[in-house]
Amino acid sequence: MSRIGKKPISLPAGVTVKVGNDNVIVVKGPKGELSQSVDRDIRMEVLDNQVVFGRPTDQIRHRAQHGLYRALVSNMVMGVTVGFKKELELVGVGYKASNQGNILDLSLGYSHNIIVDVPKELKVSTSQEKGDNPRIFLEGIDKQLLGQVAAKIRSLRKPEPYKGKGVKYKGEFIRRKAGKAAGK
């Protein structure tokens, strides 16, 4: 039995979960609404403020999906109540970030600025204080979308191991390498 899959999800106050007849689960809460289609083999039941998942057999595919869908719905419940945040940091001389609405303008040491159109489901903001690295703040209720957009922004200039320059997550540790040894 999947340890994750068999744990029920407790629903906080103000959150409703509806399971459609075509195995689409809809989670509504104070911050918004999310939906996820679930494999038809996985059973879902809402019993007295708890969502319980079940599977028909112990096949590897069913075991994997049992835990997967439980984790996805758990993230949806957390997203519509609390929300998710990611913070990125730009390390490098001359690196800048600014935004107008959901359009992010990045200067990452290339010959041109990079314009990133952030999806409307996410809220983006930037800060650039003197003596501190520029920062990008992403907020949203969809954990998958938030992580995907943050990874896309990070991939524009990954941190390199020699000087540590690039776009990194706040708190991310960059393993540093030693440079060239002296000739003699």
C-alpha cells in the first residue's frame, strides 16, 4: 500500500472538493479554483471533510498513480488556502529585473534584454535594493505552473560554478569549483 496514497487529505474550512462523473476533481477555496483530471482506475471519495483515495490492484502502475494523484490534490488544497511562493535571485554585475504587470524584463548580461510573459494565473513582482541582488517574486495557487515558470526563468542564465553568476533560487547552494591553477 502506498504510504502517501493511503493518507487522507483533511479539508480546511472554506474548501470544497467535488468529484465529477468523468473523474475530474475540482477544488474551490478562498484563493481560487483548481481542477485536475484523475485516471479512471483511481477511486476518490469525500467523507466528512476528508478526501480518501483508493486503487483497484497492486500493479506498479496503480500504486504509482495512487500516490501521485493524492499528492496533486493535496497541493491543490494547499494552493487554494495558503498559496505558493518562489523567490529567484539574480547574481552578477549589471543583472537587472523589472516588471510591468505580468511582463518581466530581464537584463542578464546578453547583448539584449529578455522579455518573459508570465501567465496571468501567477503574480510577479521584482525588487532591486542598493547593495542587494535583484530579486523576482512569483506567487500563485498552482504549484506545477509556479515551478515550471520559475524553472524557465532560471534556465535563461543558470548559475555557473566558478563565480556563481546567474539566476538562482533564494537559498539555493551553488557548488563552487576552483579556477585554473597557476602555470608554475
